[in-house]
Amino acid sequence: MAEFPRITPYIVTHSAKEAIAFYERAFGATTINVMETPDGKVMNAQLQFGDSMLMLNDEFPDYGALSAKTLGANAVTFHLLSHDVDNEFQRAVDAGCEVMMPLADMFWGDRFGQVKDPFGYKWSFGQALSELGREAPPMDF
């Protein structure tokens, strides 16, 4: 079993199998494990993004498990640190993400942008360009 960080986001999607394939294509995720119910719904999937995990499952309305798309709202944004933000951002857009905020060099020293995936979740991308006038620190991922 893969190591989990102390906190791991767990999301509900309206089509977990499609979401898994999309997250692999758009964000370079690696599928670690998928558990299905007898009728083929995903009850738990583990995806690895570098040193981080994301877990997800299909909707189970009888248990109150509804997706962002079904609810029509989402209060979560996933943030991806990057060594190559322009290419990673473009890969997500090419895979089908909607641009919410185009990539730009921000006043706080990052190159930053935001997209929304077809499942209703927001993803921001950031690459440190500088830190208060200093050269950006190295990233260990």
C-alpha cells in the first residue's frame, strides 16, 4: 500500500472511472488502487500525484455522497506545485479543463493559473519564480 500523507483529500465524482482516466491524462496522476462494488461502481480509488494522494469514489446518493457537478458547487481548489507550470497547465487544458484564470506572473512571485475540470473541481498551478526579490527556492518533489 502506498504511503499516505497526514491529510488526504477524498472527493466524490459523477463518473469515477472517467475521472481517474482524466486525472491521469490531465495531471499525470498514477492510479494506485481501485475498488468496485459488485455492480461496478467505484467505491474507492487512490491516485498518486507526486508525493501526494487523492482518493475518490462514484456518487452514492443514498449515503449523501454527491459530486460537485451534481451539487452545482464546489468550495475546494487543488493546488499543484510545478517545475514546469506552462507545460503542465497546457496539458490540463488540452485534456479538457476550462481555464478559469490564465497563467500569469503574479506579484507574490509565482507563475500562477487556475482551471476547472469536467467533474466540477478547480485546480490551481503554481511555480515559484522568486520569493520577495530572492531567487526561488528548490522544490523537492
